[in-house]
Amino acid sequence: MATKSGQERSRKRSDSSDPEAAKTSAPKRASSKQSKSSTRSKSPTARQGDLAKGVDKELLLKLYEEMLLIRRFEEKAGQMYGMGLIGGFCHLYIGQEAVVVGLQSCITDDDAVVTSYRDHGHMLATGMEANGVMAELTGRKGGYSKGKGGSMHMFSRKRKFFGGHGIVGAQVPIGTGIAFAMKYNEEPGICLTYLGDGAVNQGQVYESFNMASLWKLPVVYVIENNKYGMGTSIERSAAHSTELYNRGQAYGIPGVQVDGMDVLAVREAGLEAVDYVKGGKGPYIMEMLTYRYRGHSMSDPAKYRTREEVQKMRTEHDPIDRLRETLLEQKRAKEEELKEIDRRVKEIVGDAAEFAQNSPEPDPSELYTDVYVEAQAAE
Amino acid sequence: MPIEVLMPALSPTMTEGKLAKWVKQEGDQVSAGDVLAEIETDKATMEVEAVDEGVLGKILVAEGTEGVPVNDVIALLLEEGEEASSLEGADERQAASVEGETEAAEDEGSSQKAEQARSTLAAPEGPKEAIPEPEPEWDGPTKKQTVREALRDAMAEELRRDERVFVMGEEVAEYEGAYKVTQGLLKEFGPKRIIDTPITEHGFTGLAAGASMYGLRPIVEFMTFNFSMQAMDQIINSSAKTLYMSGGQIENPIVFRGPNGAAARVAAQHSQCFASWFAHIPGLKVVSPWSAADAKGLLKSAIRDPNPVIFLENEILYGQSFEVPDTEDWLVPIGKAKVVRPGSDVTIVAFSIMVGKALEAAEKLAEEGIDAEVIDLRSLRPLDTATIVESVKKTNRVVSAEEGWSVAGIGSEIAAIMMEQAFDWLDAPVRRVTGADVPLPYAANLEKLALPQPDDIVEAARDVCYR
Ligand SMILES: Cc1ncc(C[n+]2csc(CCOP(=O)(O)OP(=O)(O)O)c2C)c(N)n1
Ligand SMILES: [Mg+2]
């Protein structure tokens, strides 16, 4: 079966509840070594080709459009940053689009999302409007936080997007708490909680893993392993192994490693993870192997990696180019259709840029609002 | 360019209101201070006054219009010599600005919309907050209770009242509280709502913050506040700041409670007052009661409050008994100090355990002919400065008493406020009675020396009275 083999080749797993994994407690490296050997026999493009056959055209085009929207939006944000229209920190998501788009396609309106400061892509993927996100970047009244949060702090109750958190790792207990509340309320939802390869070394991450597993909370931890936390490569920050999918092993949390540059591989693995968590079995960890093309933030000198390394990822693994090739190769879409998507996306981003520049600055009176919610007086 | 008259806000949280009536009409001459219109919200009515002089050129929002967003242009004022032709295009401008609204604005929306969104998130729709203001006079029956029992009753009553309220912390359920404050709660409410956590302060504080962002109302017990240091980031960066950073979208109704300050002979790491740490933070409310009645009424208010509230208790006070109103409706408003002993010669300002010590000092001072007024601050943020200033107008002298350290302490804040707001009423410099500027020692004699005693307050009071 084509999909099956594709899935095996693009993923590695650590399943602590399976007896095979239990054996690993004696020879610990055995299980990960085993699964390692099963990867990378086909080219990434060929793997995606296999997966695409099981996905309908409409969805493929939707994934393509959503990734492209994030790419173009971030390019525009970078440009506007350069023009001095956006201030402070601005962390672009370019290169990682397949992760958030693939996973978003696995969840429903019941489900919540929370992430770090590299959050523009996540917001667009949850359906938040480009206008409101861009206007927040420019610090304007029309922004999602009325200009008071900026790039790193945006929220949307309506889209169940709970931020946008600037403290590395802080969103992990928060996402766990959202999952706790969903379970408490007996709602069907789950919380996708994103974190980076740098964040994964924070103590509160393991405090969260422990509680989530102890209380069987409906949360998927998505580790976006883009190989660097600022300028520190994973080799220089992670002890013993650079693989992160098995970081929940001590808590009995199953983990899977996924090619995060392949939106269909992300979706395949995501469906399985979401299904597991919605089944009431507790948390799940996904390690997404991905890459950010731009600097950590806009002011990154990028001395910690070579141009060639970046170039290689861009040319050989770009998630958008890859899906485009698949679509054309398999004749699932025509050039014109893709051009039409390009045009649509450009227009959305252009409008957002314009809106973000024309929206007024917040009124000075906003300085002192939203510090407290006024308690309601008794009748 | 005509001057824009904007829809004003009645309160910081008002997002829209009804334009009830135009007092001036198009063509009327107005001068600064004239009432132009009347605005209504569900809470109050207000008059819109003109800030500038001119002629009311154009009314853009008709009388009786409801849901007018704050800061929308409601009228245009022509300055002297300005032609009416400059009004052309006013309507179009309005329309354009409305069209420009995004879903973002809609997301924040009116408080009503936010309320709806909230209720779809939290399955059990809780009762409306009802905080009386000012504090109700109580002449009904009372019963004698320890502070511990009063706190337990407050939680039990609020747990009964609102399904969204739950208690979490170390040893709160099966062990019934390290200091037995949660006694009996597991039995009545079960393990879903009374939750024993692992020893994981940073984690469970962040988890509770997330649960509250989603609509629940956690009561987080720190075994003692010393351990809240591990959770400081989540309390401040997540709980206190998220409402602001989200432009008012994400509320954080949550109570952090537990014993604060020195217990007895447990030495430096287990004996610290964190009042000034938390009082420093905009977005938090901080209360620290002394009596059982206040402990109960303030904790109930804290649980109903839509903001994060730090509730600082005191282990030594847990066993002390006070008269408590015998009712489930006893709510004490946050942000109001209380004169617990009226006097005319000197004002002693204290909170938590220091209130008892201040009262002892006042008795001693009375023997010397000094009539001290004792104020129990009860809330440290917001701080009830009006009550202190009123008292100082009478006594002209202030002594502050706290267990915490003097540097950047609550007393420092009070001294500064007296300088700013009561300078002309002071007959002596403000004196601070505080803990000694050292980590708290273990040895009994040193510990006593380090903690402020009634005699220290007596001495400070004598000083400011120049006796
Ligand atoms: C607690 C904390 N420490 C340090 C920082 C500064 N900082 C911001 S991002 C970052 C790197 C995080 O890397 P990673 O988790 O891999 O996420 P990525 O930026 O790659 O998405 C650091 C050190 C911070 N914001 N918070
Ligand atoms: Mg990283």
C-alpha cells in the first residue's frame, strides 16, 4: 500500500505503551536505532507523491494556498520591517509553513492552538485575518490586540488561538491548562501546543508532560525542530541525542518524528496524533523536522550557519515548491489554477499591508485600558 | 478642518454606548464646557461636554442610536470662520472607517460579545459577578470562627455557587491541606474539583493560567508563598499581562493563595513576605487580610473577581478566632482599607498579622496618652490611599508596619504617597517599622529581633509624636 510505506519512511516513533518500546529500557538506544534505518530510501518528492494520491484535489490546493499565504505574508512583513513600519522583535516563519498548515488541516473548530513568539503563521492558519495580524505588527488600532501586543502577543478567542507567548516555553503549561479546561468542561476539543527545539529544554515542559500524562489531558505537543534556538544549534543544546520525539518517553507519552517540510507527511501523522488524543488516551508528542530560512529575528547576523546550508534546504526541501511540483507532476492542478492562487494570495497580503499602514495608531486613552477587567457591581 | 467630537468612554472598559440625546442642535453656537449630548450605558448616564468653541456643524450619529463604539466621531464642530462646505464628505469618511474594521475589532468587540464568546468556551455558564461596594454593614448574626475555617467556608461556598471554580495545589485534597485550610473540600466536591498536584509549582501555575484563559476559575494554593517564586514567571508574564497584551480579549480570573510571611522558627527560605513583590505588578490585585471576617469576605470577592488576585494569608493567624457574619453572602470589596481602631494622634498603617501587633501597640500608647488610629490596609493593590489620607488629615502623623523588608517595601510606597498627597498635613516624617534587613534567622532570640514587634511600633509612634 503506497500510503503505508510513505508513512513509514517519513516517520519515526517512540511508543511507550507498546511492549516493543518497553524493552528499550534495558538497551535504551535499540528502538530509535531500529526506526532510524527505515527512513530515506525514496526521495522526499517521491514520498510526497505517494501520499498525494490519497488526498483529494480540493484539499491539496487549500494546503498550497495556506502555505503560500503565510510565505507571502511573512515576506511582506519582512519588507515592512525594513521600511521601519514594524518595530521590535519580528520572528518570521518562512520555511516552516508545512508544519502549521498540515496540522491545522487535522483539527476542527473545537480545538485550540497556542504557540511561541514565532506565531504569524499559526494565526493565519487558524483563520485569523491577515489585516488584523499585519495591523498588530504595525502597532495599530486595527490589530488583534489593538496594537498593545505586537508580533509576539496576539490572540483570538473566536479562532481559539491563545497566543503568541514571548517567554520561551511558557506556552507549554498554558496549552496544557487549556486542554485541562476542555476536559473539565467535557468538551470534545484538544489543544495543539507548539514549542521549539530550544524551548524543549525548559523545565516547565517536563512539568507539563508529567501532568498531562498523569491526568490524560487532550494535548498534542508539537516540537518544531528547526535545528536552531537563536544561534545555538541542536547539537550544542541537546544532550545525548538530537532527536526530540522521544522526550516524553519517561512519562509514557508516545512520540513521532515527521518530515516537517512535507505538508502531506505532517497531515498524515497529525491525523493519527489527533485521533489518539481525541480518543481520551492522553497527550502525544510530534517532532517536526523543519527549517527556518530567515534569521531568528530580523536582526540576526546568521554567523552560526552557512549560506550553503540554507540554500540547500530552500532548493531541495521547500514545502511549497514541493507541493507545487507534486500537483503539476500528477496533473492534479494546472499552471493557471496555481497562478490564480498566487494572485489571490498577493491581493490578500497587499490589502493587509495597506490596512496595516492606514489603520490609526491606538488612541492615547488606550494606554490605561485592559489592565483590569472591571468587576461587575451588584444590582 | 472641522474638529471631530468623539464618542467618549464612561469607564476604561466601556467599548460602546447609546447616544441618548442631543442637547445642542446643528447650527447652535457652543463654547467649551457646554453639554452637547447625553450618553447611556447599562451602568450609567453621562454628558458629553464640548472641549472647543464653535458651531455644531454636523451631527453624524442620530439621537437614540445604540451601540455607538467609543471613539467614533459623533459630530463635527466648525471653528470660527470655517465654512460649512468643509463638512462635505463627512459621511463618507465615517462609512470608510466602518468598512475598515476587521474581524480583529469584531473579536474584541463589545463587552457583550466578549461575554458571549466566553460562555461558549466555558461549558457551565457561571453566575454573574456581584461585588458589593461599599462594604455592607452587617448587623445580622455572627459566629466565632478561626481564619482557617473562614477561608475554607469561603472556598466551599464559591465552589457550590460556580461550577467553573476548582482548587489545585500540593496536598490540598486527600491530605486536606498542609495547613488544613482545604479541610473537607475533597469530600464534598470530589477529585475533579479538588486536585492534588505533583510538586511542580511552575507547571501547575502555568496550567492554571491556561485553564483560566479558557474560562475556568482556578484557586491555586501555594503550600506557602515562598514556593511561588518558582512560578513567578507564569504569575506575572502570563496571568497579569495577558489581558493587556490581548487588547482586552483574554481574561485571567484566578486566585493564588497560601500563607505568606514568617511562620515560627522555619528560617530564611520559609519565612518571607512577598507583599511588595506582587503589589508592584499592574494587572494583579493583591490582598492580605487580618481578621477572619475579612479573610472570608475578601476570598469570596477574589474568587468572583475577573482578574488574577494574589491572596496572602498568614500561618500564625490561621488559628485565631474572630466574629464572622453568619451568611453565605458576605463579600468584602477588594481595594478598601478599614479603620479598625479610631484615634486622633497618630495613624498606624498595617496589614495581615501586623494589624494585631499594631492594635497591641495602640493599647500601650493609650496608657501613655497617645490616641492611635489603626488602619488595616487589607488590599495592597489597589491601595486605598484615600482612607490613609483622610486619617492623616486628622492625626498628621503616620507609622507604617509590615513584616517585609524596608527596601522598596509597602511602607516605602506609603511614605511616598504621603509626600505626594498629604504633604501639607504632615507634622512629622513618616516612619517605617519593618523586618530587619537580613534573611530571617532560626535562633529564637534572633528571630524575635528580626521581626517587628509591638514595642517597635510604640517607639516609632512616640517618635513621630515627638514624645
Ligand atoms: C525564558 C526565555 N529565555 C530566553 C529568551 C530569548 N529567546 C527568545 S527566542 C530564543 C530561542 C528559542 O529557540 P526555539 O525554541 O528553538 O524556537 P525558534 O526560535 O527556533 O522558533 C531565545 C533564547 C526568551 N524569550 N525567554
Ligand atoms: Mg528552533
